[in-house]
Amino acid sequence: MQEKQYIQFIEEVKSAILQSRYQAAKLVNRELIVLYFRIGEMLYKKIEKEKWGTKVIQQVADDLQKDVPELRGFSKRNLFKMVQFYNTYYFLPIVPLATAQLSDNKKELLPSVTAQIEMKEFARLALGVG
């Protein structure tokens, strides 16, 4: 194999690897957004139905930390922001992750909350980042 062809081949392989890594990261981010939305929904609905005060969010955070010590990102502050996230975007449809969103006809991704909300916007609104 000529050196120029080999270098081009290596570039194609590297490009495929990097593109796949990027796609995997996007899928993980989408799944996390859906998770945060659903947790916010669960907390909001339970607080409303059971007439709990918002202090229960601290108890939930404490219990999660006690039951799963390695769990990160589910502090009182973050759980409260998940409720805020749900309250802001409750009207948007939530559908399964991309692999389950493929239509039989066109193999196109169906709309989801993650397609309608940019990750940066989520971070700004729900997590106070950026």
C-alpha cells in the first residue's frame, strides 16, 4: 500500500472513531435530559398529589445519597432544578431515546424534547451553567 493511501486510510478510521464518540456523547446527553425531565415530573406530581412541601426534596436527595453513595448530581439543589425544568417544559412531548425513535418508513428520528431544547439552553435554565 502506498504511504499516501495509508495515511488517508488512517484519517478515515480516526474520523469514524471520533464521529462515533461524538454521537455516543450526544445520546448520553439526550438520555440525561430525559432523565432530569422525568425526575422533575415525578417530584412535581408527587409533591402536588400528596400535598408535600418542597422540603421533601431535601429528604429525597438525602435518601438517594444514603441508598446509592456513588450517585452524583442529585443534590437538593439539582433536584429542585429538575422540578423547575419540568415546570418550564412540561408541555413538550417526551419520547424514547433515539434508537427507539426510528420510524418504520423513513428511519428518521421522531421529535423529542431533546430535539427542541438545546443542551446549552438546558444547562443554563435547569442547572444554572453557562
